[in-house]
Amino acid sequence: MKIPLHIKILLGLALGIAAGLALNAWGGSIRSAAGDGTFAAGAITFVVNLNQVLGDLFKRSLQFIAVPIILFAMILAIGSLGDLRKLGRIGGKTVGIFACTAFLSVGVGLALVNLIQPGGPRFIGPEVREQLLASTQSESAGRVVTTSKSVNSWDLVREIVPTNPFDALARGDMLQVVVFALLLGIALSLLPRERSAPVFAVVEGLNDAFILIVRGIMHVAPFGVFCLIIPIVATLGFSVLASLGAYCVTVLIGLAIIQLVIYPTVVRIFSRVTVPEFFRGISQAQMVAFSSSSSAATLPVTIANVRDRLNVPPDITSFVCAMGAKINMDGTALMQAVATVFLAQFYAIELSGAQQASIVFTAVFSAIGSPGIPSGGMVMLVIVLRSVGVPAEGIAMILAVDRILDMCRTVVNVTGDAAVAVAVAGTEGRR
């Protein structure tokens, strides 16, 4: 019997967690086991390192396709719309709905984290606090902090426009790639059709080729998820993961509110699509998003589901979903708001009402700048933390559980892309 892909992915996740817990229980911890010089310690270290490498290969393959998928899909979407007035109207609706859902999402996150207080002493005891503080000296956290961007809001605005589009493509700066694709698509649309048609044909062929690559990567997604989760669980163990359980639950409740309340409301207000019909239509895209943790890598599946299963016209589908894969990061924005207040509670830093209000805007705009790749929101989280004076090194303890949460918030981001596409089509009367 053929097992569906989403079931394989869930099995890979469950088996990876079980294997990681077994390795942690066998060795006590990877750090202590590696130091006793026994064969068992070496075997544990070898297995963890092997899975780390295999998981990184899977993650790098998603990073490899993220930029070209966004670039080609955006150019094709603008070319299919044709009329620039139509582009402006649909673009305005798209950005407007995305902005409303983003601010609502961050507001939900702040309300939950202040209510639950997952970083307070009620959930994190003295011993676990010491473990988490030790983890803040990790090399991975240092890389995230050093690769972060400026906290100056004017710098964020300035960096939207690339000085060199090829440099933006090489660095994988997704926001600059979107701007480049938008300008190039508009310029091609203004050219006579006989001159732009060959270019669109080449772009369409390349887009189809990368879609095939995505499908190939998805065949190994269960193994990729398995390998990615083992080092996380094996290194930290159940006790530290449980200590961060309150933080995880806070984020997951917020994501559930976005997924089950905000997006269905948007769909029902602006279209005649029923909520069950909507979720049935995007189920495949949600499973791919969960496995890949990359909204950019999921983009081909999202477009196919929205177009073929929700009956949204191809031009609206391509434009809204391609735009959403970059600027619609509601799940990421909520996570950044919750993580910032969580770390402030952990370090016993009091945030004023004005500071929390600034988090709303900083989280929304920094989430837009997040790469559409696994854990891309971590890099931009540094901006939010520094804007309110919370130590950025605390990201290390968030990284411990971010793989699982990243899977969930990517599902939310992809669902939001589909919801807005359905809503825009409904306002245009074209479903």
C-alpha cells in the first residue's frame, strides 16, 4: 500500500524524536559522552554528526531552490497580469490584507506571551536556567548574531532596493530579489509582446525545471526531517525541551489562532469559499510546508493547490502566492514577538508599554525581511531583540526548539498565502 507523503513526513518526525531521545538517554548527553573516551561515546557522537550533515544537506537543497523559484514565479505572474492598472489594483489588495493579518498576528502573540509568561520562574527553574544560559555561548547562536542586519529602521527601508541585483541573487536576499523580479516583470510587460515573449518562454521553462527539482527533493523529505530532528533532541534531551515547553505552547496557541480564526475569517469575508473546502484544497501545500520549513520551496505546490483545487485564476494565484512567499510571514512575526518577550522575561528585563508597541512594528517589518528558508526568521529576530535591549545571545535557547516551531509557522505562512489569494480573487469576482 502506498503511504501518502504527509504520513511519511510525520513518521520521519516521530522516529527522529524517538531516536534522539534514545541517544540522549544512552549517553546522558552528547557533551558528557564525548568526553569519556569510550566506544559508546564515540558511536553516539558519530551518529549525531552523521545525521547533522545529512540534515544540513536537505536544508541546503531547499536554500538552493528558494531564490530561483521566487524570481521566476514573480516574473511570470506579472507577465500574466499584463495590464499595469490591474497589477496595481490586485497588488494593493494583496499588500493591504497581508498587512492587516500581520499586525493582528503580532498582537495575538504579545497578548499570549504576557498572559502565560513562559520565561518566568514558574516554568523555568534554577537548574534549567543554568543549562539554558550555558547554551547561549554556542557557535550557532554566534553565527546568527553576527549575520544579522542593522537595527536601524531606515537601513531596513534602504536595503529594500538592491544596488546590484546579481549580488542580491547571490546572497539570497529574498526581499531584494522580489523587488528585482517586480521591476523586471513590469519592464517586460511594457515591451512589445513579440520582443518579450521569448524571454517569458525561457523564464517559464526554467520555472518548470525548478518545480521538478522541488518534487525530487520532496521525495526525500521524510528522511530530511528525520535527520534534522535527531541532533536537536539528542543534544538537549527531554528535560531542557520540557523546560521550553511553555514557550512552545505559547507560540503554538498563537499559530493556531492565526490558522483557525484569522485566515478562515479572511476567506469567509472576501469570498464564498467555505472553510472546510479551503483547508481541503491546500492540504498538500501544508504538508510540504511542514516538511520543508520553507515557504519559498513550497511555492510551486501552493500555486498548484490554489489554482487547481480552489479555482483561483492563474494570474492572481501566481502573483499573490509569489508575493506572499516573501512578504506574508505572519507566523514568523508572531514567533519574533513571543520570543522577544520570552527572553526579556528570562533575563528579568521589564519591557514598557511603548517598547512592546514598538515590537509590533519591528516584528512585522523584520519578518518581511526574513529569508523564506528553514529558520530564516532567526536572523531577523536579532533586530527585534536589539531594538528593545534584550541580549541577542539568548537566541541559542530558542534555536533548541526552533526546528519544530519553524515547521508549524511555515504551515501558517503558506496557509496565509492561499487565504489571501482566495480573498483577492473573491473581491475581483473571478473565482
